[in-house]
Amino acid sequence: ISEKDIELIGHIFLIIKKLTKQLGLHEEGYRIVNNCGEFGGQTVSHIHFHVLAGRQLLWPPG
């Protein structure tokens, strides 16, 4: 992810918001996670997001 991707990332977040409303996840809340790099668990560099919902999410995650 770089500065040139700012519009794309913003668009992705708006789509996630729309999808969580359609799926009924927005009322209770959700978490958006993006893992980057080796320590983030990536072996192939790419962008993807996880949308976590359906239960109380604690901090630290795990």
C-alpha cells in the first residue's frame, strides 16, 4: 500500500461499510483487519482485508 492507493483504499472501506449494512453486521460493530509483510503473515505481497464480526472482539486480538 502506498500514497498512490489512497482513493482505492477509501473506496474499499466504503464498500465494506455498504456490505456490512447489507449483511446486518453494522449494528453490533465489526473490525477491519489488513495484514502486511512477513510479520503480518504474508508470504506473497498482496492487499486484502478481513471483516470480523458476529461476536465481541477483544483487545489485544487473538
